[in-house]
Amino acid sequence: MNDKVILVVLDGLNLKVAQDCLGYLNGLVEHKKASQYSLYSELPSLSRPLYECILTGVTPIESGIVHNNVTRRSLFESIFSLAQAQGKTTAAAAYHWVSELYNRSPYDPIRDRHTHNESLSIQHGVFYHWDHYPDEALVLDGEYLRQEFDPDFLLVHSMNIDDTGHKFGLDSAEYRNCARHADIILSNFLPTWIEEGYQILVTSDHGMNNDKSHGGTLVEEREVPLYLIGDRFSHSDISIQQTELCGLVCELLGLLHHKPFVEEALT
Ligand SMILES: [Zn+2]
């Protein structure tokens, strides 16, 4: 057993497409090594507001991060800030908006793209600012951070699925194939992470629609998957809210916190 946590956020991944296209992850579910839940994203179903929701447990309406151009630091305790303040090591391979929310805003690629600073909430970061930054490179960045700095909490956040959805829409071979590709990339690393006993969450911020966008209340924009992998999870039949992911991770990390979480999700 291992108290370290890896949170994988596959940006813009619709639930149905995850269920249809992620062969490796659904194979883990079929062989009882993972459980899959459905989450309904908070509103608006937009990226930056939902990064804040996932990482702080606070809804966009409450956090004030209500659209993608609200460029400022979060006003709330996050998994990163709680973990860093309580002596844990934090790391993220993620889109630059995550650096803006929890480290420094606005993002300066020269200063922030490669971050190593123990006093920041995200102590070790590899951030990117291109929506087409390859998922292969991103997951490699995450694995580099894991091997090099042994973080207690690691966020791995990819963008290609969302980017492809904006170009081709939900009901497209391109969008589905991009999800299949992300599954193959993850299958290169997940066996090692599982073997080493990490508690792993794989989810998404929001889904996608056929207008090549998201942001509203359509089921396909809001329904996203949550895969839980690890022996700290109960794998029982429960319902989990997107606002409860933060508290769940804080519990796994053994942090003192006041975030909501579902006790039945854990053993
Ligand atoms: Zn998007």
C-alpha cells in the first residue's frame, strides 16, 4: 500500500466516449482492478472553472472562476496548498491555467514552464500553453516528475481530447480516436503506478457536444467518467460529486481539511 496519489485529468472527455473507447481502463474495471463512476460536471461546463472545482471542491458559482478568462489565483485551499502546507511534496504536469490558479498569475512561460520551488503550492511543475501539446509528451512530463521528485500528490492533465473535440465535435472519429490514443498512452504507465501501490483517479473536467464546444447543461457536456484504482478505495456502488474529489484526495493523503468527500468511497 502507498499513500501517494496520482490524479489524471483527461480534459474534455465525455462519459460515453470513455466507456466506448478506453479499452485498457475499462479492462481494469472488467477485471476488478478499478471501478468506474459517472460524474456530472458543475456549471458552467468549462475548463478553468472545473479545474478549480476538482482541485478545491468549490463550485464555479462560489469560487468566482466562472469562465476561462478569469486569470487570477484561486482564493481557496486546494489539494496543492493543503498538501504543501502539511509537509507533502506536490507536482503537476498540466495546462498553464493550473499554474495560474495555484502558483503564479499571469503565467510567464520562461519563468513558470519548468517550476521547482518548494515554497509554491505546486512545488514541481511542467506546464504547457499549447492545446495541441502532445499527450505523449505530457504524460512523459508527469512520469519524469514522479520518478525525479517522488511527489505525494501528482496531477497529470492532458489537453488533446478537448482540442480534438473543438476541431471535430463529439460525434467524430477524430475525437473518439484521440480518446483511444490517450488510453494507450496511459497503459504505458499505469501498470507501474498500480504495481507501486499508488491511489489513482482518472477523470475529466467536462464533456463535449456536437457544436464542437461545451459550457452549457447538455448531458454530453456534463457527464464525465471517474475511474478509481487502488486498495484504499472501497470500489462500492456509490455516487460521487465533482465537488467531492478534492476531499477524497485530501483523505487519501492523510491531510487535515474541511473539504466534502464521500466516506463510503474509501475502505
Ligand atoms: Zn474545451
